[in-house]
Amino acid sequence: MEEDMDEGQTQKGCLECCIKCLGGIPYPSLIATILLYAGVALFCGCGHEALSGTVTILQNYFELVRSPVDALDVFTMIDIIKYVIYGIASAFFVYGILLMVEGFFTSGAIKDLYGDFKITTCGRCVSAWFIMLTYIFMLAWLGVTAFTSLPVFIYFNIWNICQNVTVLEGASLCLDPRQYGIVPIAEAKTMCAGTEKFYKMCESTELDMTFHLFICALAGAGAAVIAMIHYLMVLSANWAYVKDACRMQKYEDIKSKEEQELHDIHSTRSKERLNAYT
């Protein structure tokens, strides 16, 4: 009987501990972190594969070749963008962890679990720094979203030309990469409707897959922007909490000092009266 009671108390204690741990999780920061990781993963993965598909299309259908010298051609620019994607993936993985940790330390539930903690000037500066940095990253992701919309627009035009060729018989439609700055003006790499390469490109899986990958990358960049906005709201709320906690901490310090002074005065007077009586 006693063993059953001990086992029930143990289970109850574990349940209460689990409830306290779950209550200490900063769920707004957790949701923003999940959204950030999903958006960055979608942007980096789909963007990388879309750039590889673009290289395949340019080499197979537009007959573009890499420059033998170290010139800044379209292939070199694509390689640079891929390295930037690698940096974005690693940087925002670390930044998401830092924001999650900051959310834990500024959560009111942590204070209820582990008691009062001292709000230092360094802590307030760290919160303000995260707000400023997150705002800058939000603007950067807005720029990345605008930049990602350019290849989506280009591939939509190519897809639209392919659709119009199948609808309008005998239409004289051409694709010229010089219009988009992909090749220099002196190089003529125009591909018009009616040629075998044009129909092969329109019917190929590379064009359709690359187009949809760029759309997914654009969606990932938009999700990252939403995550940054969510982080700004969370960090602003945490900053308000830290500011109020700092004021409350100063009030408690002043109150404790006054109570200590009153206690000392009362003790001194009591001793004086006792000495006078004796």
C-alpha cells in the first residue's frame, strides 16, 4: 500500500515538473524560430538547386560556356550567389539559436521557476542590440525577397512565351538573354520559336522544375521576412518586460533598504530604553 502511494507521489511530482518545464518554454520565440528555419531552409535549398538548373539551361539550350579567364560572367555570378547561400544558411542557424536563448532568459515563466534574478545593464543592452540587429536583418530579407522575384519574373516570361507558341501557330517569338543582362550585348544568343532547341527547352523538365524552385525560394524568403517581423514583436515585448522588471527591482531594493533602516532605528531605540530602565 505504501509503495503504491510512493509511486503515485513520484508520478505526480514528475507530471508537475513536466508542466513547469513546458510552461517555461517561450512559445512565441519557438514559433518564430521554426518559421525562420523553415524559410531559410526553403530559400537556400530551392535557390541552390534553381541556380544549378539555370546553369544547365544556359549551357544546353543557349550554348553559353564558362569564360576561360577569371572574368565576371553569369556562371561566376551564380557561383558567388551559391556561396552567399551557404553563408546565409549557417549564419541564420546560429542567429535563430541566439534569439531562442534570449527568449528563454527574458521569459517571465523562467523567473517564476527559478526565482528572482538581477536585471543588469548588460542584459538590457543585449536585448536592445537584438532588436536593432533583427530590424536590420528584416530589411535585408526584404531585399533578398525583391531580388528573388527577378528570376521568377524572367522564368515566368519564358514559360509564357512557350505557352503562347503552342497557342499561336506561326508566331515569331524569340528569347534573347541580352535583355536580362545575362550575356554581353556583343554576343548574340537569341533562340526563336520554331527551332528544335526552343521546343526541347519548352518541353524539358529543367525549365519547369527551375521555375517552380525559384517560386519556392521566393516563398522561403517571404517566410523569413515574416519570421523577422515575429521576432521583432517578441523582442519588443521582452524589452518591455525587462524594463518593467528593472524598475520593480529598483523599487524592491529601495523598499528593503528603508525597511532595514526602520528595523535598525527600532532596535537602537529599544536598546536605549532598556539601558535607561536598567
